Amino acid sequence: MIQNKWDHSDTVPHLKRDLSFVDLLMTAVGGLVGSGWLFASMTASSIAGPAAMLSWVIGGFAVIILGLSFAELAGMLPEAGGIIRYPRYTHGRFVSFLIGWAAMIAWAGVPPIEAEAVLQYSSSYVHGLYNTAHHGSLTGPGFLVAVILVGFFFLINYLGVKLYARINTPMTFIKFAAPLLTIVAFLIVGFHPANFSKFGGFMPYGWGGVFSAISLGGIIFAFTGFRPMMDLAGEAKNPQRDIPLAFISAMIAVGILYLLLQLVFIGGVPAHALAKGWTALSYASPYANLALAMNLSWVAVILFGDAVLSPFGTGLVYAAGTPRGIMAFSKNGYFPKTFQNVSRRGTPSATILTYMMGPVSATVLRRTGSHMKRQYRMAGLSWLGPLGFVVGSLIFFWTGWPVDGELGLMSVVGLIIYAVYFWGDPNHSWADIKGGVWLVVYMAFMILWAKIGTFGGTRAIPAPWDEITVAIVAIPFYYWAVGSGRVTEAIQEAEAVADRMDL
């Protein structure tokens, strides 16, 4: 096995396998159910009308395709920070570095963003922490509290995955209960079936509205919070059985929840608010405002409380993934060995782009690691793989400009860092570079298309042709990515992980 001075992949840190099926399920649900549900239904309704119901079904199905490939990988090779490790097994260090670099950028940002969201939503009760004027910002005291919150997220994870599960599991039950209570209350008190047929009918803006709501309505992003569970696969008691089952269960449960929330929102809007059509909908706090209009003040209070709890829980979940990603970076040889250290409690001491690697790595490992045991095997991978890559590419594109441009700039920084690492490693492999050319070209195309597309770009390519082009071009990129996979030196590590699962 080729190693550099920082590569200590043969030394396996002793992560404690303390997470049960329920813990994994609650991690997935906790990542999926954030504060976004409080606004997504209204946004989707304003774009598609009652047909937003179809948008949730299509969006959920699209993300499930991506997630099932990760479920096969995590079940077969349960590792901390697996999203960074799997490309190493299939394409080598270069691809795994670029994917890991993108993942780290995303991971590092989520806990602080969620901490700020907690303070923003709680400003109605605690004044002086958040300034709502000029697009909103933290005050001096608010910044200090946010820092303490982020520190708390990581402290809980440092003290052990078992403590994390003890806090996250009941918190997620509460996060799930609040929207369930909202659904029941709205169905009983203020549901208007006529809203589905009046005001333009069920599909007032046609299929264009349905598909636009998937991206612009935030639906697709509401379903992409499952991945932190995959990053905790290395600490699952029975990962080969529980990872796929927890993912599928979470997606079904949350998918039904979101669908019912959309149903009661559409049925709960009073007729006078629809006099100018669905596009005129505008609520500062959609469900809470509707609850107050129905004289359900107690529901509104619960909703405002959940608006604080939801980002808190999401920050805790994503804080669990960050140190495991850093640990995976160290195992790949990019960080010193010290980042593989775990505390006495078994905790590591120390995104949209990353989703499309699931189908690619799963397909390559079917060829290069066909002998490895798979308790769960994704059906239809031969055609669902390219379809999943198309979905991942569209998610990346829908993120829009200038976010994609900023990711491109950070990727250039990553390329420079990798170049320094590459030339400083006496055992550097040009095969790794060859295996990652497709990814560099792919990212350049996607960033350029974001710049000239309709999602924040110059609109030089009008809708829907910008999206159609992305979907078409993604297919040859997928087959180029799969063709670039090979039997890497690291495949021995993958085999060792698989063998440990059989012990």
C-alpha cells in the first residue's frame, strides 16, 4: 500500500459502536426536519398552487434515488466521514480530496448558520441578540451567544456519541411532533377543500410550476439532510442492517410529513388571501399566521418554539458530521495523524456537490469490489445511477449563482493545496490525477452554466433550456466518472473494513 508521511490508514481508531437503529433514524430525521418546513409549503404553493403536492412527491423520489446509493455504500463500508472515504476507494486521492474539500466547506458552515437561526427566531422572546433591520444581523451579545451555541454543539459530540444520541433522539421526537400537531389542528379547525379546485384549479401554473417549485420552492433542499446519518455509520451497532433501513424509514416518514403539511397549508389559507391567486401569498410566519387566523393561538406558540428548536437540532446533527469528516481527511493522508485521535469516549478529536458521488462510487465498487458483502444492494443501479447523477447535478445547478461561483473559487484554493501536497509526496500517483480529470471539467462546466443560467446568473440561457442542458450533459459526465474508476491502492482498506463487519 502506498502511503505518505501523514497516511496512517492501517491504524484504525476505536470508534465506539453505540448507535442503535432508533438513534440513526433520529439523526436522519433530525437532519431532514429543520426550520425549512415552516416556509417551504407557502413558497411551493405560491409557485405551483395546489399542485405543489406533486412537487413534494417528485422531489422526494429524486433524493431517494441518490440516498439509496449512499445506503448501499454505508451499509457495506460503514466508516466515519464515508463521503470522503468512498471516492478514495474508487478513484484515488485526487477525487476524494476535491469531494472532501467541498464537504468540509459545507459542514463548517452549517452549525454557525443554525446557531444564528436559533437567535433570529428567538428574538421575539429575547431582545438584544438579533437586529432585524437591514436584512438582519447578530448584535455583539448575540454573536457571543452564537459562539457559545456552536461550542455547545461540538461539546456534546466530544463527550461521546452516546450522549449525542441521548440528546438528539428526544429532541427530534419533539421536532417531529410539532408539525404533526399542526397537521391535526388544521385538519380539524380550518381546512377548506374548495381551495384545491377554485382559484385556478389544482394546477393553475401547469407542469412548469410543479417542477419550478421543486427547486425554487426549497423542496429538493428540504430532502437533502439525510447525509449526517451516513457519516455516523462507523459508530452504528449494526450498520449493514440499520443504515439502509433507517434511511428508507426516515425518507418515507418525513416525505409523508411534508406532504401532509403541504395539504393542510393549501387547505388552511382563507379565501380572501387567494383573491389575487396563489402567487400573491405572503406570510412572515406562514403556519403561525394561519394558526392565529384560526384562533389557534396555542398552536402558534408551539410553532414559534419549534422555530427555535429546529435549527438548534439541525446544528447539533451537522456538528456530529464535521469532526468525522476531518477524521476521514486524516485517514486519507491529507491531515496529520493527530486528527485521527479519539477521546476516551470514542469521539473524533478534531454539500451539494458531494451528493452526485454516491451513484458513481456505488457503481464503480460493483465492478472493483464485487466480492464484498452487501446486505443491502440497490436495485436498478444501472439506470438509477445515471438518473441520480442527473438529480445531483440539478441540485448543484439549482443552488445558483453566486453560491456556485463561490464554491468554484474555494475549489481553486483546494486545487492549489492539493498541488502542494501532490508534489511534496514522493509516492504521488499520476493515476490519481487521471482519475479526477472528469471532476475538474465537470465542476468547470457546472460553474459556467450557473453563471449564464437563470438561477441567479445572467440568463443568457433561458429557462427551461438551462436545466434541460444540465440534465443531458450530466449523463456523459456520469459515464466518464464511472469509467475513470479503478482498483485503487486503497481498495485493501475497503476490504479490511468489510472484513471487520463480518467478525
